[in-house]
Amino acid sequence: MNFEQLKALDQGSAMSTYARFDLGIVRGCGATAYDAQGRAYIDFSSGIGVNSLGYCEPGWVRAVCEQAQTLQHTSNLYYNPATARLTDRLTSLTGMARVFMCNSGAEANECAVKLSRKYSYDTYGAGRHTIVTLRNSFHGRTMQTLTATGQDALHPDCFKPYVPGYVYVPAGDIQAFRAACDGSVCAVMLELIQGEGGVVPLEQEYVRAVCELARQQDILVIVDEVQTGMARTGKLLACEHYGIRPDIVTLAKGLGGGLPIGACLCNEKLQNVMTPGSHGSTFGGNPVVCAGADYVLSVISQPDFLSEVTRKGTYMREEIAAMPGVRSVRGLGMMLGIELTHRTGAQVAKECIEQGLIVLTAKELVRLLPPLNSSDAELKQGLEILRRVLAQ
């Protein structure tokens, strides 16, 4: 199937929910994707942070294939080794007490909301159910998590009515958060780096002040690590950079290494809040997906791997900062946002694809989320393409 056939097939059957680039990817290896004509592209997007070990990493492929040949699915009414191994590794590595497995970041955040409200109801009774989120945040596309997202542009009238029970405050304004805590609040949900909002890291002092105020009022702290988690920032969890221990952490994207997965983790205080029947997911904890995720975790949690993510991220930041047309570079590890002087991220992304490099956008920025195990040669090649595009 050539590209025009692929494009026609897709446009004739799929809903028009994506403004696709003029590119069809048919296979990949490492940090390199290939189109239908066999042209190679260095991929600095990793499927929006999903392919944490790049395309078709051999150990991950073996883990997934072996599990698929053994047990592809079973109901959560029964135990299975692949899921149990993953949940044990997740809790052991993060220091959290329990985990609920699901299929996406939005589902993980849905679980976090339900867990927070149930804890508050069980402890204080009705009426204490509000979730505080930040302006410019992004938490998902379901009605619940879309409402939690603090961006007016993502709240069009056509989707009304939105879900009640959310209050938005500006990031960095501790007085606004204090004022929002009016006795109806059960939790605050934070992205420590606002990814879709423009790769904007929160200030450490602000995060610690929010956590302290929340602790004083028994308001649960939810950290959405769907994009920042799983070694993306050079730590297994971004909250390690901030010196905080949230009540709830949500994960997805890079955890599965390319297969759909989500996880909602909680601390000891919340470990017995959810009871049989209070939540569930037919596909959550699927053995094949969990086998892939367990392999990913076994690789990315190694100290040498994490230090390499930090080194590569520093190298990329320094190289990009010296490129023409770059005003600033922000982010942590291999999660970077490039602020441009006179062009939009969308313009640069289109030109990069034409030159053989896949990048992302966030607001007006260029956003980079390369595979964490990208080789120095792949990074150098991709950066050279980016430099050429920005010099035009």
C-alpha cells in the first residue's frame, strides 16, 4: 500500500478528530521511523512520549510476544502472573502502597478523582468533593478529565454541560490556591511540568507550599505524571525533583513502551479506600500490556539509564539553545520545549517532517520527547535537521 492509498483508506473511514501531518509511518527501529516509500525519519516525538524505548526494542518485543503466546487476556476476577509482577515492581520502585491498572492517562486520572472523592466521603461525609486544578493544565479527553483540564480553549460550548466539581487556579499563585480551599475541596491535581500547556515547569517553592497547605487541611495531592513519569525527566518520577511524596500518582504513556496502559498509584493512607465493586476496568492490567510495561520498568529504573537520560537531555538543551531562531529552551531531562523568536511550532514541525525529523508542538512551541534510549548518533542527526530548519 503506497501513501496515497493509505491516506485515502484512512480518510474514508476514520472520524476527522486529528489534523494529521502528510506522513504515514509503516515501521520503525530504535528512534527511526519509516514511511511507505522507505524514507527514514528521526523521531523526536516517540508517539507523544509513549515509545520510551523507541520502536521495536528487542527485549520489549520478546516480553510481549512470549506473553501473547502464553495468556493474552483474563478477567480481573482472577489473578495472573504478568499483572502481579508489574504491580509489585511499580509499588516497590515508587514507594507507593497500591496501584489500579487501566488503559490510559485519562482513565488513571478518572480513578484518582474517584479515589479522592471516596476518601473524603468516607472520612468527612458529603459535600467535600471539589478538585482544584491549575490553569494551563491538561488531564485528558474524557468528560471528567477534560473538565479537569484548565484550558478554556479545550472547553467549547458544543461539549456542554461539563462535569461539576472543579475549580481552576493560576499556577504559581499560592494565595489563589489558599482562597480556593473553602472547605469543599478534597484534592488538588498538578502536572509538575505542564506538557500540553507549553512544557512549563512549576516552581519548586510553589509546589511545596501547595503540598504543605494541602497536608494541613487533609486535601489529597494528586500528581499527574502521565507525561513526566517513567524516567522522562531523568528521574523515575518527576516528583523526585521536587522532593515531594504525593498521595496519588497517575502514570501512562511511556510505561507501556508502545501498548495502551494507565496506572493510578496511592499511598498507605488510601490503600484500603477502594473496595470490590467501587471501580474496575475490563482491559486494565491486560497480561500482554503488563509484560511489556514490566520490561520497560526493568530497564528505565536502572541508575545508569536515568543518568544517561539526564546527560542526553543536557546535551540536547545546550545544542538547541545555540540554534538560530531559538529564544529559550525549557523542561527537564528529555522533555523539552523550544520557544521560537519569530516562527510557530506548527510551521517548524511541518518543515522538520519534510527534512526527515518528527517533532511535536505545544501551544506555539516545538516540543521534543525523543525515545529515552536514543543513541548519540540519532540525537545528533535529529538535531542537525532541526538546526537546518531553524536556519531557513
